[in-house]
Amino acid sequence: MLFIPNRSFTSYCSIDKIEESFRVPLVGSRNLLRSEERGEQQSYYWILEKAGLPFPEKIESPKDINELVMVKLPHAVKKLERGFFTASSYREYLEKSEALIKQGVITREALENARIERYIIGPVFNLDMFYSPIEPEMSKLELLGVDWRFETSLDGHVRLPAPQQMALAEHQLTPEYTVCGHNSATLRESLLDKVFEMGEKYVKATQKHYAPGIIGPFCLQTCVDKDLNFYIYDVAPRVGGGTNVHMSVGHSYGNSLWRRPMSTGRRLALEIRRALQLEKLDAIVT
């Protein structure tokens, strides 16, 4: 029996529960799952720093806010979702945080442990990648596809004209960032070199600090600024949540590489079959 962790499983189950409850072989990197927890000392930010990869600058204190920032913390009620909000000054930070606490969206305790980072103004792309330690001929690193997300109530806010946004009631003013769907995307070809460079740096860093390193699917969640620079704001060392959009048709880049519809699920199935044929199953499970 093989077990493959995905977004819903790692969201609903704590890492400790995974470690205690599942002793079956796990396709992928069991020891990397904990890096998703931002509170961990060796979180994905730690790995990104070790890899020399770009990520939004951390603001150490709310009093240091002097430009637009994103405040990252969990939602008080929707435990699997975000209580994120933006602010461009310490005053705005205080006003918004107090309003959200009053509305029950966030808690004061969570706010004290929140991560504040510089807001990257630009489109968001989730880079759905795959690393195969058993690939004998081609590159071991693949870009399967790219997706982007729909978020409530943020996407509803941006569809309103500015005068209507300003006229919203107090409890509607600050958008929430609850992911409710995904869509497929592609990148201009000149950016693909940067994508593979980031993927390769991440793979090498995981191999050095989390042996044997990343195995199978992983997702680098990025923003692209006006100068076409990527910033990684989140990492999923597993099947990314946005890959559902590719289930029946495959990923745009994976399809081109494999000359057939290649979703993340099918790519995983192919990897398991190849591992069995090559008698290298132990190389893809932990």
C-alpha cells in the first residue's frame, strides 16, 4: 500500500498526526511536510533562504511598516483558511487588526505570531513542478503546469468600482483571502529559464538539508513584479491544491513534454509504475 499526501490531507491533519498514524510507504518526502508550518524554525522560508531564492522581505515589527505589506495569520473561525490583511502604515495595521478582531476574523494571539512581509504588486502564479530521482535520460526536474487562484472575498472586491469599494460597510471593507477555486495559466517563454532555475535551487537545498530531498510533485507559489522578478511567498512540498484544474486535460507543459494528457495524478502514477519496472521503488518513497 502506498500513500500520497495532498493539500486536503495536509490541511485537515496535523503533521504529528501524519507521523503517528501512517506507517505505510509514502510517495514523496515525509520529512518535508513540516516545512509548510510557518511557525517551524526550519519552515519553507528557512529553506528558501538557504537556497538563495527570492521571497518577500520580512518586516520585523508592525511599527516598521512604511509601505504596503501583507500580514499573514490563520483565520479565527475557518481554521484551514487565512486571516490575511494588508496595511501600508502602522496606523492602518492597528485599525484593520482591531476591526478584524472585533469581527471575529482573527485573534489577538494569532496576530502576535503573524508574519509581516512586503507586498509584491503583480500577478500570482503557482508553479506545479515534479522531481523524479529515477529519471534515467531526461531532466529530473519537470514543469508540469501553472495555475492561479480565485479568493473570496478579494476577487469580489476588485470587481467593484472604486467609489463602491469606499462605500462598503465596515465589516465588508477588508477583503478575506479564502481560496475557492483555480484556473490554468501559461508564462511567457522568456520567464521559463527563471522558473527552472528556482526549481533546481529548491531541489538542491532540500537534498542538502532534508535528505533525500524533494520527491515527486511540489509547488512554488510566486508573485511577479513589474520588472519580471519572481518572489516565492509559499511552498507546497506535495501535490499542490491548484492541480485539480488539470485533472481531465492535463497540464499545458506536462502535456507538451510527455506528448499526452499529463496531470499531476497521472504523472505520479507513471512514476510509481516506472519505479516498479526499474526496481527502484525505494527511491521514491519515505
